[in-house]
Amino acid sequence: MLKTFSLGGIHPAENKLSASSAIQVLPIPETVSIPISQHIGAPATPVVKKNDEVKVGQLIAKSSGFVSANIHSSVSGTVFKVDDIMDASGFRRTSIIIKVDGDEWMETIDRSEDLVKEISAGKEEIIKKIAEAGIVGLGGATFPAHVKLSVPPGKTAEVLIINAVECEPYLTSDHRVMLEKGDEVLVGTQILMKALGVDRAIVGIENNKPDAIAHLTKLAGNYKGIEICPLKTQYPQGGEKQLISATIKREIPSGALPIEVGAVVQNVGTALAVYEAVQKNKPLFERVATITGKSLKNPSNWKFRIGTPVKDLIDAAGGLPEDTGKIVGGGPMMGKALTTVDVPLTKGSSGLLLLPREEAVRKESKPCIRCGKCVSVCPMGLEPFLLMVLADKKAYERLESDAVMDCIECGSCSFTCPANRPLLDYIRLGKGKVGQIMRSRK
Amino acid sequence: MSIIVITILALCAIGVTAAIILFFVAQKFKVYEDPRIDEVEEALPAANCGGCGYPGCRGFAEALVKADNIDNFLCPVGGAPVMSHVGAILGHEVKAAEPTVAVLRCNGTCENRPKTNQYDGAPSCTIAASLYSGETGCQFGCLGLGECVDACNFDAMYMDKETGLPVIIEDKCVSCGACVKACPNHIIELRKKGPKSRRVFVSCVNKDKGAIAKKACDVACIGCGKCVKECPFDAITLENNLAYIDYNKCKLCRKCVIVCPTNAIHELNFPPRKEKPTEKPTAASVKPVAAPKAEVKAEEAPKIEPTANDDTTENK
């Protein structure tokens, strides 16, 4: 019996169409637009201005607080302007737009493909390097990585958990990274272990990726303290709390962080970025994303430079299929639909899903039939049907006491609802309002 | 037989004892409440809309009775007549407040502001606004899902299917402000009703630079500043590429309306421009559309007699 998390969960059709497609390198576009806010926390402050020459890997926006992240140029060329451009949600946000000229990297970056296993940097130095490289959680939440590694006083980390679950249907970028960059990921894991001062790391992989499990298990023998943990395929196992429950059977109290139970979770893509930052001095300016969809000509995985327009990725994968009804940034469960293909890909772009029209349209919402399915699938043990009504009625105190803030917005409730009720839409609204109220109380 | 007698007597005895106890307890724990609260509550319209900012008419009545000066209080439903009645009860002199009305500051109809995408999430403006910028290129304008209409307790709003925008029925609007609070994009504003319901306002809230705003919507304010230069009364301010007309300074001369290159400035309920205001040679409205009018209306209590509601509904 394979391990999985203790409560709720669903198993949507996996549709991992691009699993067998090796990572390709997306051509560098003519211009990139790099938003200054690609992470959770304060937006970075631009340190370049119009007409500045920049190189690949050069710092262009500086972290503006503890919870914030540096941003580096992904191309070499001239800064065209620093202006507000439309982001994925249609709002205008500040971005640095760079006209590309050649591909000249910073001299400090080691561009060789050789694997550097020896970790010479000390604990503080590793965290500093990770912060300087602007590494954020690449699973999609984009929480600055150095913040998670700075264990608050009074708490101790016991175990590092590497999130290689990739529980979102369709997405395969982490899968491909594990297969093609297995050694780098494991060295990255060891670096993270050193930064945290732990001697145990668990890599959680769902068993729908048997080749990745076999590959990493073989490699893990060469690395001390790393165990590979196959998990039963179950959404949302990639949620931090679910993964901790699945791998080490510990429950995080409501409102607390994983460090409360001695765990720190990092994504497998983050581990690779950490390897590159610490061993190769390479800041985070490129990552791997999946482009997929049932009618897409060529579902595939691509390494792209941050700031490349979404359009380029679609063109590279064979162009926009005619019957496209929705373009989703991210996976089908937690991703957000894009309003235009002119927006840039960012640090948090793990995939792009082109849904055909008949799958894209929401079905008509009908009254709740009190079947309780949403309650049984909720991985956080909440009552989504009730939270939805409370949010609609603006009963914020009750929402708070019913632990709406514990919702991880996985969308299992909306997915499973036989009446097609937009449960998560309302819960997210309530969460936002309750969060505001709680912050203003402080 | 005696059982019945005993029962009746016992019950009477219990009743009398309880009455005596209750009488003393009531004396002891008596709460004094100003009788005027009831009186004031009686005078209020009992709509319990919350438009005054207090929890229902009772709450408002309590606040009124407590206050030393009720000049800053206004029941938007009852308006000046109710407030003067309340003033009479409480013995305050009441200055009639200028009646206000909800005004929609967006003219992004389907024609003026073409859709760039389609929203199929939960039908709520607040949810749509929290997710993304809306179905058009304008991130500031009306989302068209009608949360303001749902919030209106007075049937004073409806969604126009053709334009996709809400319409405010001026005669029914009591200016309670429920729609203003409901709108996540803050498009609706309470503005002075104006003499004969005549109003001039910028029907746009787009803060983008001119080119972007214009691309998204044909009738967007592009922040060109022509109206600011034209206005003889300094009533127009330009901030974040958006003009705003201060209704306290505006003398309704309508010069800004003519110069606006995108027709973003609307004039309501004015007679057609050519044959100047000739129809009513009485006191009120001949030339005073211009300067002197405002000074007059400041002291003068009037406009209570519902400003000649001959005018049609507004906000096209």
C-alpha cells in the first residue's frame, strides 16, 4: 500500500501528454518583458533604466524586503523601457522590457555542463547565494526560497522534503527535470540539506512517474541521507501540508507553517535552481515549463528565458489550435486563464494548457443538493458548501471561525461538485476578505 | 370539588407573589430610554437601508438623539423633509442638505468598449475583480455583472442588456449609497442632483495613459487636460490621467462637454443646446445655469419640492 495524505483528495484524469517529450530549449525572443513582481511578497525595485546595457544574469531589480526576491536579466541587450504592461490577469504591472542583442552571459556564471558534486559553500553562504540568485518556489506559489530556509529561532528543521509530486494533471516539467537532471536535483537537495542543517531528505514522487522513481532511486544511492518515497497518485498531494502528511505522517496545526512539525518543503525545480545558483553561480532566469493540450500539435517541455511572451511558447509547440477555448497558465486545477497571449512567462510559469472549447466552458451552476461530496474530498477537512454560502452572505466572522484561511485553494470541491457550483470562487473571495480583516486587527 | 378550589387559590397566590416580585425587579432594573428615540424612529422611513451609515433606522434615531448637532446627519431616503421633521422633534434647526443621486461613471457599452475575452466564472463583480481585469481592455470600468443592481433596495437600478451597463432610475434613487459600496471598481458616485437634475460629470474612471485608455474604450477619458484648461471655475482636476469634476465648484456651464475629444464628459437633463434655455422664463432657470446659481442655492433651503421631475431617466 503506497503512502498518501490522510484526508480527502481526488484523482482527475492525468492527461500527462508531454511526459515522453525531452526538454527543448526555446529560442531567445527579440524582446523580453520581465515583471518586477514574480513572487509572493514585496515587488523588487528596478536598478536599471532606459538604454542601460545588460548581460544575461545581471541583476535588474533588487529585492525590497525580507520576503521579496531579486530579479535578473534573462537576456543580453538594452533596456528599452521600464513601464507598466499587462500581466496574466489583465492588470497593468511594472515590467522591465529589454531588447535582445546577442547572448552574452555574465562572466561569473559557469556555463559548463559538468556536474559539481563537492559543496564548498557553508550554511550562511548557501542561503545568501540563494537569496542573491532570486530563487523562488518553482512549484507555482513562488514563495522566496531563502525565507523558507531561514529557520526562525526556537524552531528546528528535522527533515527536508522535496516536492516532486507534480499532482496537477497535464504538467510534466518536473517529471522531465528529474529524468534529465537527476544528479543536479540531488546535489541541489544536498545543498538545501546543508543550508537547513538536516541529515535527512525525502523526495516524494507519485507513482504515475515510475521511470522517475526508478531513475532517482538508482542515483540516490550515491548521495547520503536522501530517500525516494513513491506516493499514491492523488490530487492535491503537491500541497505542502498534504505532502508532509503523506511522507512523514505529521499534521500541521491550523494556521501554522511546516517548520512547526520540523519539516521544510522545496520543489524539485527549486532544487535544480539551487544547484545552479550555488555550484554554477547562475541566477534564476530560466526554467522549464510544459505546453500541453489535447488538440495541440506537439505537447512538449521547454526551457525558456523569463520574460519570453506566451505566444512564442505556443508557436514553438505547433501554434494555437483552432478549437482553443481557454489558455490556462499553470495546470487545469489551480492555473489561471490568460486574457491575452502577449503576457510574459515568469518564474512561476510551470505550464501552459490549451483547453479545447468544449472542455473550457463551465457548466451551468445548479442549487446545492447537499450530497457532501465537497466535504469528503476537501484535503483540509473544511465544509466548502457552507463556506461558499457564508462568503456570499458576507458572514466573515463565521468564515474565520470555520477556518476558511486553512483552504489551500486546490479546487477539489469545485471539481467534484455534481451541481457545478463555483465553490472555490466564493471561498477565495471570503478568504481574501477575512485575510484583510485579520491583517487590520494586528 | 375542593381540589379545584385549592388549585385556583394556589395559582392566584403564586400569580400575586410573582407579580409583586416582578414589580420590584422591574423597578430595580429599570432602563431609562429617551422617549424621543421612539418618536424619531417613527418619523424615519423605516427602510432600514443603512444608507445613513447606522444599523437601521433605530440605530440612526439613537445617534440623532445623542448628537448635539444634527447638521451632518442625513437620511438619504427621506431627504430634507424627514430631516426637518426630525429636527422639529429634537428642537434643532436643520439646514436642508443638497439632494444627491447615484451616478454611473462608466460609459463602456458593448459598442464603445469591445470585449477582448469572455468571463465564465461565478456571476459576481467582486469575484471577477479579484480574479482579473474584466472582459475588456479597460481594467477600471464596469464589469457588468450587476452587483450594484442586487445591492439596490429601492428598485432604482437595472442592467441594460444592450449596453451591458447598469442604469440608475433617478426618480427612485434615494442615494443610500448601497451600490457605491457594492461596486468593487468604485464606478458609482453620489453626486449632487443639481438644479432640475442637471449634472455634468466625467463618465469614466480609467487611469491609464491616453493611448491605452482610448484603445480599450472609445469614450474613455484620455487625460488630455482640455477640460481643465477650459473650465472657468477651476472645478476640474486631472489626476492619474483622469479628469474629475468637483460638483461643489461646477457651475454647469458645459464648456468642458464641448471640448472633450472623446465625449467622456456627460451632461444630463439639459435642454437641447441650440435654442438656449427659453422654455421657462420664470425665476429659476433662465441664465442662472451659469454663475450666480450656485451662490443662491447655498443659503436658500429649497429644491425640496422634487425638482420638477419632468426630466427623463438618466445615465445613458
